[in-house]
Amino acid sequence: MTTVAVIGLGIMGGPMAANLLKADYDVVGYNRSRQKVDQLVAAGGRGAADVAEAVRDADVVLTMLPDSPDVEAVVLGEGGILEAAKPGTLLIDASTIRPDVSVRLAEAAGARGIRAVDAPVSGGEVGAIEGTLSIMVGGDADDVAAARPVLEAVGSTIVHVGPAGSGQTVKAANQLIVAGTIELVAEALVFLEAHGVDTQAAVEVLAGGLAGNRILDRKAAGMIAREFRPGFRVDLHHKDLGIVTSAAREAGVAIPVGALVAQLMGALRAEGHGSLDHSALLLLVEQLSGRSTS
């Protein structure tokens, strides 16, 4: 049985570990919060006291962590993955981090005889729970092929998009599109409400036409009800848009709409809403429109 160590058992990593268990992998998990580890153990997995214990005997290590510094610390730090994992281990980083960091981590891993691919995911908490994530994978073709069976246990669309770092570049583009779409849906809903239109009926017909999109399908109902339980937190999307704007600047690419949405996401976070779902951009549109009820 293949042993998969999952480092990071939060909103995304926890369900992904659960789906690996359902696919009959031997799953050992580590998380800074012990409660998440206990939940994995209760589901049939194994827990580890630290990163080194989790990865020492693993065939595959999957990381799902918040930001570039977190991944660097877990991979490169004392007692980290490169120090503790055995040669030949396959490292799959499903976190969303800077492309240049992914390239550097892959190089460091290769120097230690560890294969590394960057495999950020899209689909949010629902996709993680249902095992239907879209996964954009960067790395050597043979390493990506080796990772595919593990990725197929947690996702339904797995595409090799290029060498190391390419997965993160595609994920940055994904986050640009998602943020822009959420903002436009938020503006549309506030616009509809201002005119007294039945927003649920409006969403139904909009979703069936050219304006149809996943944000309308998955987020509109919560936005209308002003329910912003985090499937993907504002804090994290703010971080991701920082990656997008930085990478665009380095490439000399103009992203005027993306830059504006990044500012709006930052403003929403500054208002104290960083722990809410990113669909809470609706609150900022309401505030700018003078229609805020808070």
C-alpha cells in the first residue's frame, strides 16, 4: 500500500486526505492544530507529531499550506521534508505559492534525490470534499505521471501544464479570473437589489445564458443570503492576488482589471473581513454604493 503523508489538514487538506483514504491509500497526516490530526485518525488515517515523523516512511508527500513562507519552512527547514524524507520520495505541493518559489523548491528537492511537482488546485472546499478539484501540475513529465494516481483520488481534472512553477503560474491566472468574476457577480446582485428585482429568479436566468459561470452556481445563493462562511478566505485570495500582480509586473503584463480587484480585496480585508469567504466582496460593493446595512 502506498503511504501518503499529508502536511496541512485545513479546509482543503483535510477533505483531500479523506479522499485519499477512500482511495485505499495509507494516509499519515500532520497539522499544527492537533484537532485536525485527530479527525484524520478517526476517519482511519494515522497521525504524526511533526513533519519529520509524517514523511519519514512516506512514498508520497502532499503539502497543502497557506503561503510561500509556510511551504519553504516545511520543505527546507530543520526537521523538514528534504531533511527527513527518503530519496525517491515524490513531493506534491498543492499549496498556492509564488511560481519562483516552486522552481527553487523543485531544484532543492532534486539535489536531495526527491522528485517534486507543483500541483495547486481549484474548486474550493466543495471540490475538495467531492474529490472534483481541477489540478494544474508543473514538473518533469515522469514525475507528473507518477503523481497522477494520487491526484486522481482528489481531483477530476488533472493537466500537466509545463515545467516546475508552471502549475503555480496557471493557478495565478485562475485566481485572477475567479476574483474578477466574484466582483462582477457582487456588483450585479447589488444592482439587481437596488432595482427591487427578485435576485434568485434573476440568478436562475443569468446562469442559463452567456453570463453563466461557477460563481453564480456556487456562490450567488450565499451572497444573496449574506452568508459568508469561508470556503476560501478573503485573506488567502488577497495573498493570491499579490502573487498575480507581482508575477504580472515581472513579466511586463498589464492587468488593469485584476489590479483593481486586488485593491478591492485588500480593502475588504482592511475592513476586518479577512476570515470571511471571498464572495464577501459583495459587502464592499454595498458599502461603496451607500447600501451597507452593517
